[in-house]
Amino acid sequence: MTARLAFVREVERMSQTISQQRAIDSIVSLAKAAQLSPYLTGLVQRANDRKTDNRSLSERTLKRWLADYRKQGETGLAPARRQKDLSLPAWSAAFLACYQRPTKPSVESAYAEFALKNPVERPSIHVVRRFLNKLSAEARERGRRTPQELKALQPFKRRSTKNLYPCDVFTADGHKFDAEVLNPRTGKPYRPEITTVLDIATRKAIGISIGEAESTIGVMDALRVAMQQGMFAMFYVDNGSGFANDTVREVVDRLGGSMIHALPYNSQARGLIERSHQTIWVNAAKKLTSYIGADMDKQAGTKVHRVGRKELRQTGRTRLIPTFAEFMEGIDYEIEAYNARPHRGLAKVRDPLTGKFKHMSPNQAWEAALAEGWEPIIAPAELLNDLARPQVIRPTRRGEVTWSGETYFLDALRNFHGEEIRLAYDVRDASRVWVRTLDGDLIGEALVDGNASDYMPKAMIEKAYDKRESGQMKRAVDKLETLTGKRVEMIAPTTAPSAQLSLEQMAEARRFAELSAPQPKAFDLPTDPTARYRLWNQLNARLTRGGTLTPEETQWHARYPQHPDFTAIQQMFAFAEQARA
């Protein structure tokens, strides 16, 4: 617009001494001969709103600019942008009905169906493609994606955590581990469910629990571990069965916190905990040969699955699937490594070693809050365990109270006969419960079957057995004396072996003794690399103490340090020790 205005001003200036037509002709001829002033020469291309390289001035163009300027002023010189035709064609609704489906048909497939339904008047497929290109991504994908997936194309709001302190908000979620582990209870492969509790302000992972599925027990365990770092104010979770239940709500309310559930189908709002699953657990699962994620090579995954289960059937163990103890060691390492790693969601600080700025780690963010004067509210372990136990209201009768199919007894309940009391239970220990009044005062511990006793004293039953046996033997002797007419005497059998054996019997006894003698235990080499490394350390410690090794152990102890696994596992343990330090 300013470039065109410059030429209009030039025409008006020249028109003061010559006619307007001669001024326009002069400017056009000078432009074609490239003899305009340097200022006007640089404005020619800007004034001509064209995409071609051949941009010049013409008489008609200058007259149009003059007319627009005199009619609308400077705004009339603004280039008129050609707008896209955003009107919907008459056939658009029929085509989109074939195209916008959850099965995500291609343009060719949708157009073929559309052509069959509209054989007379229909546009070409090229017109259809141009129409789709005019639509926004959200409008084009509506119907092809669910409302939840469509949110990935829509604007969103970022949630800031700069004004939060540690323990202000805890968030938790369960994640099915993407690798198989040997179940400690059954010995069979399974995918453990990991419940993680994250502190929002520092992104620190402060509580975990391992189970077979998302459950109330797993949530309570993870929350109890997290509260050892500090008491929370808000607990932000989803609507899963492990969180949305009366047991968890009752415990959270008793702790003085508030539990808030995310909106259904709105996992984007809980991106912090969802992203931590990718950072911690998915990356940890990919380090194992038993990984079964979607991006695992299908052929390799099938081979690991087949070979691993074959080894389990034949030997009861496999090197392809980690044991639960090895899995827990890896869990501890991954949590420590995550909390010590810089996090992009945290503020930057200057590294004292390099002098460069880098993001704080969750541990550094926690320590920075402590340095600013923040202090966590930490309850004693006994009080914390007591507060974390779920409570129910149950009636009591004659010192007994029933819960979950068991009967518990406490003598102090005699004064509460027929009344209701609060019963607190441990989700992992059913041998006892804690009984309180409705006001919360502790009455005591009630034990399962605490008032049960043997129907008869054990000593009396044993005496009855002896008396019955002696009576039966006496009656048997009387019958024998009656039948034979002779006196019968019962002789107790001796346990000493007879020394009168033949030579053949003695030889057979010696051979049997040799076969029955304990054989020296064969040197059994583990199949798992970590177990082999630990075995080598045990043998090495035995040698250091001055012990002896068998020939097989000596040979393997000397050769194993040359194996690549030895160096790799040694470095891994050294790195883990440094991380713990």
C-alpha cells in the first residue's frame, strides 16, 4: 500500500508542471528503461502484487491506483487478496457421509462409494481433494476420530505449576508394565500393574506399588509410601475402579486431604502422570528381552515368548524373563534415575560444574523448596499406618465383631455390647483389626478367633487315645487266650537291627549304602547373566576368605571375567551404586 502511494504522489507532483497523462507516460517509459530513481525502482515490485518475476508498471495500473486513491484514500490502495471459496458444495454432505467414518476410508474408497450413490451429477476426484484441503484438520477428521482423539487437533490450555509447593497436589495412576515378569506367587509370566504417585510441583516420583491389577490395595500401598515424604493437600486421580471407591475416599478424607477426579475421556488433563509412564516404565520395559510393546518386532517377540515358556516347562526357569526380585531391583533403579534426571517441566538453574543453564531434576526441585523455607508435614510411621487403614462401622456383640467373613474378639468390647464401633483393618493382614469408638478413641486390637479354644484340652484327648489303645490291646489278648487256651504276652517290637546277616545280605547292604550316600553337588551354572555375575562374586569372596573351589568352579571363575556380560553387568552395578550415593 505504501509503495503504490509513492507512485501516486509522484504522478501528482509531476502533474503540477505537465499534464497527468504525460506524467503517467513518463513514469511508465522510465520504468521500462530502468531509469527511475533508486527509491522508486525498489518500490516497483512491492507495488505490483503479482507472483511473476516480470513486475513492471503500465498506464492502466497507474490510472487505477489514482482512481482508487481519490475514491477511498490510502486504504483503497491496499492489495485485494483473493479469498478462498469456503462455501460448501451441494455434494459435500453426501461425500462426507462416506468419508467421515471411524474406519478411516481413503479418499479413493470414499469417492468410489459416493460415485455409486450419485451416478448422475458428481464432481471429479480432483475437485473432491481440493475441497478436503480447504477444510481445517478438525473439520476434516470429525467422525473419523472419537471426541477424545479429536482433542489432539484442538486448541488447549497449559496448566502452570509455578505457584505450587511440594505436597500441594499428588497425582496417581496405574500402568500395565509392557514386559513380562515371573510371578512370585505362581512362577508364571505375567505383566505387573505399577501404581505411581507423583508430586505435581516437583515431578518427583514418591510412591509406587506393584500388583496384578489396578486395585484399592495397590492405591493404598502407593499412597502410604508417598505420605512418608509428606502429607498432601489434594489427590488428583482418574475415575478408575482403584481410585473411585469408598475405601480410598474415606482414607483421604480422614487424612484431611481432598480427592479430585479428572473428567471422563480427558486424559490430556493428566499429561504429567501419563508422560511419566512413558519416561519411566515404557523405557524400563524396553530394556528387557520380555518386552511385548506395540513397537516390538513381531518375529523376535514370538520367539522370546515360545522359547521362554519352553524353558519354564522343562527347567522351571528362563533367562529371557526376569524374576520378580530382579524386576524390583530394576524398579528401584529406574525411580532413582528418574528423580535425579533433569526435567523439562522444571525451572532452569546454572550448573556449577559447566556454568551452563539446565533444568532442575525432581530431587533438586524438592531440595530447592526446602531451602526456601518449605517444610513437609511428616507423621510418625505408626500414626501414618494407622491413618492409612480403611475404616468401617460394625456392630459388636459379646466382645465379638465380624468383618469380611472372619470373627474378631477383644475383651474390652464387653462394655460396647449391641453398639456400633469403628473397625480399622489392614488390607494385607487379616489376623487382627483395630477397634475404635465412633468418636475415634482407640479401644484395642481384636484378634481373629481371639476367644476360640479347643473343644477339649489337648492333654485330655491324648490320654483318651492312650486309654482306648490299651483297652483295645487288652481285649485282643483276651480273645487270643480264649482261642488258644494258653497265656499270651504282648512284647513291644525292638528297633535294633539284627546282626545275623549272610554274606550276600551284607554285600547288598554295602551297595545300597553307597548308592544312598550323599553325592557332592554338581556345579550348576545359572542361565541368567545377573545370576552368573552374582555367583562369580560369591566364588571370589570364598577365595578371598581362603576357601577352596571345585575344579569346575575354579575353571569357570578364571574364564568368566573374559566374557562380555561380565564387564557390562559390572558397569551397570557400579552405575547403580553411584546413583544411590
